[in-house]
Amino acid sequence: MSDSHPALGVTADGGSPAAVRLRLDLAYDGAPFAGFARQPDQVTVQGTLEAAAGRILGQQIDATCAGRTDRGVHALAQVVHFDLDPTVARTDRALDDLEVFRDRLDRLVGPAITIWAARTVPATFHARFSATRRNYRYRVADRPTIAPLARYDCWHVREPLSVTAMRAAARQLVGEHDFAAFCKKVPGRTTVRRLDTCSIRRDGDGLLHFRLDGNAFCHNQVRSIVGSLVEVGRRRHPPEWVGQVLASRERQGAGRVAPPQGLTLEGVGYGRRWPAAPPSGVLAGRRGV
């Protein structure tokens, strides 16, 4: 094995090289997958990624992501990390040229996944717990008809929505709150979250973009919020209804959960310590951003 990898540490007694932590920035079309997380007898992003990386690196891979996405949800900027035994010959060769490894992995995972970048990181980096912000975008088409391909990345509501009313409702959600009314509860986990941005804008093609930014989100939070905002946009409830639902902390009082295909994880930030995802330049020219 070569001794040229700057990421290779050694044990305290100067023995065998310590594990190497590898970070991947990736994107995926959620349509073909049963979500991110590995599941028995299901095609998932994690399962596909781990199998392909393991084939190249010659060892079993256990990936940790910045945030799990549900079936059908997309990602422009997912981040994962996993630890590698650098003494494995295939891994040693891959670490010698990570751009070659990235290219091989990008080809092997198939067309529904793109590997933006591969880099070694310190053991102190954690794809999930080191993240300081996550940016989600949800797209809605509020018109009678849409192009067939648009059905795969937006919610077709089929009727005009009041942007003014939805914006008034969204303002009540910004800040730190208990979002129990908009979350799928998990025993033992808090539903208190900080929402830094909750905005709605219409792009040049007439599509509505709901942008939600925060340090972390609980399960179904974004889609539940969008579903309730659309209820307001349809004028089925006044804007203040959203604030009342938030204060109630009762899930049954909120609107329907918006369908998954309109949701995309578009950014993950790591403060000043590590680069954000996606890599610089990926968003340039992206319509509606």
C-alpha cells in the first residue's frame, strides 16, 4: 500500500492506518426509489449507492446521510459519509485518485443518481450532525394542465392559488416552534424546530416555488406545511388558521401531506468548517432558483 494519502491517520501507537472517512455529494431523481434509506427487497438510494461503492472499493459500505428522504422525494444536494479500511487494495487505489473513483461510481449507480464530488474528510465530520442548515424546495403547478414531464417534480393542483394568502400564512411559521402539528411523530424525539425561511414565489413559467430553510426538519414537516399552505391558497381556510394549527400541536388539525414528487432537498450547509452542498456552480442557471 502506498503512503501518499494525506487523509490516512495512524493509531496512537504508530500501528496500522486508521479508518478513512469519505464524503460524497450527490443528487438523485427520487421516482425510481423507495426512499433514501436501505430497505429489504426494495430499490433505495442508500442500497444502490452502497452496493456500487462496495463493488469499487472492495469492502462493505455503511453510509450515513444528511437527511433521509421519502419515496419519490428528490435531492439536488444530498451528502453522505462512510468510513473505509485503507489497507484494502481496491480502496487504496481509489484513494489515490478520487476523481477517477467519483467518475466510476457515477457510472455504476445508474442514471437516476449523480455523484457531484468525492473527498476525504476528518473523522470529526458527520454528514447529518455537522450540518447547520438544510434547504428544501417544493414545486406546485396551480393551473388546469401541465406538461407530462412536470408531473414527476411538482404537485399539480389544477386550480389557481392565492399567493398573497399563502404568504400571510407562511409568515406565522418562521422562527422556533413546536411543529408537532406538521410532523410525523417519533417516540422520544422532539418536534421543536427552527424555520428560518418559508417563502413562496412564482417563476417565469408560472410554477410556484415554496422554499423552506432551517437547521433541521422532522419527518414529513415540509410536505405537511406545504399541504396546509395550499389549503389556504385554495381559500378553504384563512391565513390565521395555519397559526392556530401550529399552536394546537395536533396533527389531525393540519391539511393533507403534499405528495412527494414536488419536494427536493436543494442544499445542505456545514457552516465555515466544511463546504456546503451542492458544489459551487451546480445551481447556476437552474430555473426557478
